[in-house]
Amino acid sequence: MKQTELYAEVLDYLGKVANESGNFSNDMLTNIRNQNIKLQDSEIYIRHQLQDNGSSQDIFEKELQKIVGENLFDGNKLDTGRYFIATGVRLTYGVAASGTSRGLVDYGNNLPVGLLNGQIIQKMDSNIVMDLPIKAIADAIHTDKYKYPFNKFILFRDNKTFNAEIRVPDGASLGLQAGEKGYIELRYIGFETSASKK
């Protein structure tokens, strides 16, 4: 799909969800209905140190702020007036010495088997918005060369609490050496919205 076609599809999607209760602030609703919306190509990610078996109860746990290299969400949410429409997702993995800043880890597409056979679940205010086998994401990255494209867009709304969990099979292990830790990057690809300046 060409980027211009995707842009038009996202604008159409915004117009439809604007009619659903609670999706947008009043100002944002007015801008959408007046077609006064600007879409900016964007990607947001969060990087996280995994448990030794590859699992994580909540990737967003204890996140307090936006930190370049570590978390491009506003902590565990998006600030007032910030909306993100995700059109795809990617998940990458890296290994580094324990204590390494997650912003300095080299993330790549090669995932250990235990993690590859796991599941990732994204929630927004306790509502599941994505529940995917990690292998499906990894396979799509190798095919598409970058992302797993969603069949349905995900709207990340402002002031909603985000939670993402990684579940792995019993007995899974990252196969780490002594002193090493495994890290993942969960990255959403899509558009951020703002009002157009006329």
C-alpha cells in the first residue's frame, strides 16, 4: 500500500472512530469533524529488560516519563492531546551486560526460541488491543523487512494507562551467559495526530 493511500485510510478511520464515545477530547473531535487534522509519520517504542526466561509481567511497569533511547511513550501513557494510530508493530531483541542502559543495547531480528514461541499482549486501560504470537511478528519482519502490518488500526489514546505483557512457554530460557541480560524493543509504526495550522 502506498503511503498516500494509507494516509487517506487513516483519516477515514479517524472520522469513523470520532463518532464512538470517549475516543477523543472535544477539541480533537472538532478538528476531526472540520478535517483540520495533520498526520505525522511516527514511530513510538519502549525498551525493556526481560526476566531470564524471556517473560515480562508489564513492559510499562515503573515507567514515569519519556526518555529518548528508552521509551518514546509519556511514561506508561500518552499525554493530553497526544494520539497515535498504529498501523504495524515490530519486536526486536538484544543481549548486553547486566546494568547496561536499555538505550545502548544493539537490538536485532534474531530472537531466542523461548521468546519466539511466546505471546505479546498489549492493553490500554486493562482492555486488550493486541494479542499476537511473537513468531507472527518475527516472520512478518523477515518478509516485509520491517513490520507486522495490522489488519485493523490501533488507536492509542491520551491519558490511558498502557500495559504490555510477554508470556513464554514453561521451561523457556534466553540461553544467556553469566552476567548477561536480555532486552526487547516493542515498536509501533504509524501516525501521530495534531491540528493543522491554517
